[in-house]
Amino acid sequence: MSNQSARSTRLNARNLRKRARTKSEQRKRHNADSLVAAEALEAEPGPSSPNLKYNLRRRRTIDTLTKEPISSNTCTPVKRRRKSASINPALIPTGSVGAKYLQEDLPDEVLLKIFSYLLEFDLCRVSQVCRRFHSIANDDELWKTLYKDVFEYDSPLMLQNTEPKSYEFIPSSEMVKYDNPWKESFGQLYRGVHVRPGYSNSSQVRRKRYKGRNLVYFDAIEPAHQYVDTKEIYDPLIFIHTGVYQGELLLIDTPVTLIGAAPGNVMDHVFIEREMESTIMFVEGANGAYLGYVTLKFSPDITSSVPHHRHYALEVTENSSPIIQHCRIRSTSVVGAAVCVSGSGADPTIKNCYIKDCENVGMYVTDYATGVYEDNEISGNALAGIWVKNHATPIMRRNHIHHGRDVGVFTFENGMGYFDSCDIHNNRIAGFEVKAGANPTVVRCEIHHGQTGGIYVHENGRGQFIENKIHSNNFAGVWITSNSDPTIRKNEIYNGHQGGVYIFGDGRGLIEHNNIHGNALAGIQIRTNSNPIVRHNKIHHGQHGGIYVHEKGQGLIEENEVYANTLAGVWITTGSTPVLRRNRIHSGKQVGVYFYDNGHGVLEDNDIFNHLYSGVQIRTESNPLIRRNKIWGGQNGGILVYNSGLGMIENNEIFDNAMAGIWIKTDSNPVLRHNKIHDGRDGGICIFNGGKGILEENEIFRNAQAGVLISTQSHPILRRNRIYDGLAAGVEITNNATATLEANKIFNNKFGGLCLASGVKPTLEGKDNIISGNHNMVEKAVSSGQCLYKISSYTSFPMHDFYRCRTCNTTERNAICYNCIKNCHAGHEVEFIRHDRFFCDCGAGTLNNNCQLQGEPTQDTDTLYDSAAPMESHTLRVN
């Protein structure tokens, strides 16, 4: 028989019983009315019957004179006499001495012993005799003994003043709040019907315990339920005592309360099991029904051919709202679920239950069902701990969902729901999976130690994940893929064994206000045409990079703080085109933003500072747009463009970098326009090793080395730039490099405006270059007989003639200025090398003889003819 037909059969049978009961009561009322009418006809005198056979309910009048009865045809009701109470003469005291002794002088211990033989109603009556009896009759131990005899509980069970209703045991620490918790609980529960297996077959001696009490007992649950249903008892209550109840047909369609009754942990002693169909079903009419403190188990016969995918240990159907509390629920069926809530209007409250070690899904909520599910333990299930499907909207609070052999929570096919403060961990697959249009809200949950990922959103999944802690998962904390578009907001995502948030395969999503830190791979990874919005996040202290965009990844990345990551703050590579706007990217242990292998995108209005390597690196055909950024405090320069890097770099402010503001090298060809490059601790722009580029309309000033240094076969174009206030030369061209200079203004530089090494012939377009007002301190120092080291120390490289002294065995790395050759090395065998940029080793005190033109020597290393080469990123590519 199918599940639907079995349900229909049960409901039809129930309705037939109700109709039969209604007809029986109608017949009784009809017979009673007929009897009254017949008596009235017999009592009424008439012509056909002048003398009545019976004079019931008549009073005969006695003549006071004759003492004879006077007949009358009128019926007068007889006044019913009040029965006098039967009193045992032995208990009537002959004087006041006995009563006084009983009530006042008899020791409390004796009275307590006497009262211990009384039952609950007797104790209530005797407590009304006097205050002393009342006090002794309310002794906790008396009522505890009676209570355990009836209900078997080790602690008093109280109906809580909550909505929906709830029964809770009173812990010993809270019993002081009650005058007598055992008696109060007795008063609440005494109206209940009891189910004790084997009660009808118990011996007469054993059944004496039930005598003297107004209690109803049954051997099984189903007849007890039929009894309370037939009697139409208001708010019926059934206690299910210790035992295993198998094969009972429990279809609940009334607001009945079913509570397990046993000592110790009650659910360990009360078992309800079934092999065919669902163990217990709540159907329409069960609003307000209650089930608590039992173990429900569905254990299908494995040899049966009946399919069990629609059979459950607990089933709640449409238009029913029962309360399920403190139950253990388990199914050994390999299909279906232990708990199924389905249908519109299915709105249960399931609290403090254990749904563990099922061979299928733990809890399944579907087909527009709702309900409140709180403080449940859901663990060790073969499939998902919870399934939510088909527009179901459950409210899940404070559930512990862990060690599942599949996913923790699975919402799919438009499932929704609200998940609050749940602890989800150690599941074999994701802690929370969202798929196929599902849209749950997950707040303040802890999702951790998943054997794969934390949250997995795919196949058009959605959802809001807010204020969760997501940590210590083996894979990414959050996965978003295949056109999914969730909101990830105000979460802490940390200590993942791989990445923090991983968006791939056309994933989208809003990732905002999260704290992402301490992950083994990138804090956020965007790849394969994914296009999320990432904003207002803190992404820091990653063991790898901060944000990694690759394989044509996209995205809007704005107003984040990315800092203190081990590798690059942001990587952009392999055809990716993200937009980075108004971010603070700082204090990284390598590069701030790293474009490589055709990485593109827009980098604008960012604050990029204090990186161990460059603030920005561009290489290998990458061509980003970099504008309106502040790039400063880099320990290895501001921007490094190398290995055929490109890029449009405009309207940036680049300052206070330890090395060059911008490096261009190894066949790179960027465009630099409208930038301010100033106060560098080295040069402004350094172009060498075949570097090219267009530099136009830039402001380059107050740099420690040359404003623009062009070296080693490089050939840039400089157009309409202002290069001024430098602490060395304005423009220096050396080592077989050349340049095209057009309409530049070069002025007020310390070592000169345009300084050219031997053999250098730049192209000066027209007469528009204005080179004026430069100090030419090199020529002044030479003319005054000074050592050039005095004006440069070893931090700058003035351009002039330099020599080598063969007598002093100087190497190719040493240089000696003109005045030192004339004075310090007079008479030595010397050699002119070339006109180029250098500092004087003689003045630095690095040669064997002391410089006669300087004071104390300064310890130094070999002369470097070019500025120190920038450090290229050794960031590893990790897919």
C-alpha cells in the first residue's frame, strides 16, 4: 500500500469513528427525549386514564385532624434529603485531649511516617485540617515518592510559560524557586492518561499501586490516543512509560500531548519503532500537538520490496504545527530522511532533538513548509544533515550540525530558510551548500573544519551570509561558481588551509565588509570570467597573496584594505580585467599590485604604500590603466615595468620611494602621462636595458638622484615634462642610450639640466626644450678644486670625467674624479675612462691611499655606475 493510500485509509477510519460516535450520541439524546415525553404522558391525567398506575415524584398531603392522606391529582416534587456523613465512632474524640495530641503533640516524624502511607488526594485533604498538617503534608520527600511512583521521573517536569508550549525538567539548582516543585508538577500532569506495556496482564498484587488513584492506563499508545480522542478531553495528555512500542499506527490529527515517562534520561527508555510506513505522522488537525522525551526509529525490513523513499521516523504534513522536543530520531533506511516536513502550512517546532547516525538525510524540509528548529544535535548522517528544497522557509537556530558523511546543510531547487547561530563543522563535503536558485539567509553561524570547503554556492545559487565565522576548512572558506550570486557580508574568514573566498566559473556575488586573514592561499581568488563585487573588506596576513585575479577574471574591487600579506597584495594575470578603485594596499612583504602574463584592468584612486618590493609591477605584455593612485613608501621603488610590460600610467602621485619612482626596463613600453613623481630617495624615472616608453606632461621634482635616468640601449620619448628641483641632474643619458626630448622644461636641478655621457647623442626636437636655471654644482666643484665625493657622497652619481689609477691597482668598478687625479694621484700612472656618472672612490676612502681633498674617509663599497637594480617579484603562480 502506498504512503498516500495508507494515509487516506487512516484518516477515513478516524472520520468513520467520529461519525459513528456522533450518531451514537444523537441516538442517546433522542431516546432520552422520548423517555421524558412518555413519562410526561403517564403523569398527565386524562379522561381515558383517570387513575395513574404510579405516583412517582408526588407528595401526599395529610389531613392534620384525621391523619388521613388526602388524594390529589397534582404532582409535587419530593424534596431530596441530604445524606449525613458516615463517621467512624472510633475516630470521634471523647474530649479535646485526643484532638490536641493528634494536632499538636504528636511528633513530626510520626506524622510524616503516617502521611507517607497516603496517596496524593489524601495528602491534599489532610493538609486542609490545620496549618501543621498542611506544612507536613507538603513535605518535598512525600511528594517526590508519590511523583516517582506515578511518572518515574528523577526531576519534576514542568509545563513552561512559553509559546509554543514546552515541558522541561527543573534542575536541582532551580527548585528553590518553588514551594514544592514535585507537588506543582503533580498538579500539572495528573490529568494525563498513562501507557504502560503489559499493564492489563500484570498481577493483582502489582496492580495495587494503581488503586486509589483516578488514573487511566493502557498497554499501547494507539488505544490511549483513541480513548482521549473519543472522550473529547480538552488538551489531552498521554504519558508513554518505559518500553519498546513497535508497529503502532500513530497518525496524529488532534492537539494531543505525548510525553515519554521513565527514570534517568527518558529518551533512552522509551522507544517507538516501525518497519512499514512512517513511525509517527502529524497531519491536519495536529496544531499544538506535542511529542517529547521519546526515541523515534524507522527501521525498514531490508527484505521487503516496498520502497521507503517517502517513509520517515517523523513526518509532518501540510496544515499541521506540532511541537517536537527532546526526542532522539533515527532512520536506518538508505533512502528518504529521518525527519520530513512537507507541504504548505506544515509549521512544526522541533527543539532539543538528536538526529544522529542516520543512513540517509537527517532532516528534510520541502514544498513550502516552514517551522522553527532550535538547539538540535544533527550529526553523523550518511547524507546531508539538513535538506531545504522547493520554497521551504524554515527557521534554524543554534543547531549543532557536524561530522556528517556528506554536506552539513544543503539548500537547493529554490529552497530558502533562516539559519542563525548554528555550529556547522567537520562535515565531509561543504559545511553549507547552496544550489539551483536556493536563497537562504545564514547569520552568526560558525562554519569550520570542513573536510572540503566551508560554503559552496553553485548553479545559480544565491543566499545572504552575514556575520558568520568561517575558518579552518581544508579548501576555500567560500566557493562561488556557475552564475551564482550570493551576498557575503561582515563575515570573518580565516585560517583556511587554502584560500578565503574562491570565485570561479562565471561566479558573481557581493563580497563586502568581511575580515579575511591568515589563509594559506589568496584571501580572495577570482578566475574564469567571474565578475564579483568586492568592497570594504580587510584582507590581511595571508600566507600567500591578498587578491588573485587570473584566467580572464573580472570584478569590481573597491575600498578594501589589503595589507601584510606574504606575497603580492593583488595579482592580476592571464587576460584578467578587474577594476581596483579606492583601495588601501600596503605593508606587504612583496609587491603591492602585480600585473603579469597579459594581466590588464584598471587601477585607480588607490593608496599603495610601504611594500618590501615595488608598489606596482607590470610585466610580460600586461597592459593596465593606472591612474589617480598614490604610490609611496616602497622599499624597491614605486612602479616597475619590465619584460615587455606596457600600461597607461597617468595622473598618479608617486613619492617617497626608497628607489626610483618608476622603473622601465627590458623592452617595456608604457605611457606615463600627467604624473607627479617627487621626493624619491633615488631617481624619479629610471629607464634602462632597452626600455622605451612615452613620458609626457609629468611633474618630476625633488628626487635624490636624476629626475630621469636613461641607460643601456634605452630610447624613450620625453615630451612636455617639467623636471626640476632635483638633488642631482635633471636628465641623464648614459651607456649607449638615447632619447627624444621635446618641449620639456628642465630647471633648478643641482648637478645640471641635461647630462650626457660619452658617445650619447639624444634627439632634441626643435628648440622647445627649456633647460635653464640649473646649478651645475659639478662644474663648480671641479673649478674650485674639490673632490666630487664632497657634493655627492655615495648616494648620488655626478656626471663628469672619471679616471682609473694603475699605480693604485684600481679595478673596473672604481672611479677617481679629475681633482683627485691631479692631487692625490699626481705622478701615478692614470687612465681616462669616459665622461659618465659616478662617485669618487678616492674621496670615499676605499682606496689604499688617503684622499688629500677630504677629511675622514667614509667606508663604502665599489662604485655603481647605475642606480641599484629593482627587485623583481618572485611570487609563485598558484592556480
